[in-house]
Amino acid sequence: MDAYRKITAGMALHLRPDGLAAFETGIGQGEAVAALCREQGFTVTAVVKDYAGIDRMVFAVRPGSRKAGLVENLVKNI
């Protein structure tokens, strides 16, 4: 989780306002990584499971981003 903390801490400085952050996660890390993103203002998040049902990807954008709909659709289709 240390790497995710470091990345998310500087994420807002390195992504454009409508940028999309994507993370590959390990078993049991999806919600924790999504929470780190939300702490940094990327409040539209989706945790996507792999074919084995394990949290595998986290997507995050800022509210109002042009990509917010894309991430929200991921949540609906899970």
C-alpha cells in the first residue's frame, strides 16, 4: 500500500483536471486504493474485479470530469 499512498498523494499535481487514474491492485486492495483516491479529491471511483472475482483495477476521476460518466458506467456494469 505504500506505493499507492505515494502515487495518490501527488496524483492531483500530475493529472489534468479531466485526467483518469488507473491502478492494478492485489487481492483485498481495491477498496483501500479507491479510498486513497477519494481522499485526494478523485471522488468518482470504480473497483473492477477480474474473472476470478478478485479486485483487480481501480479507476478514479475528479467529479465533473468528462470521464466521470465512463467510470460511473463501470460501477453500474459490475
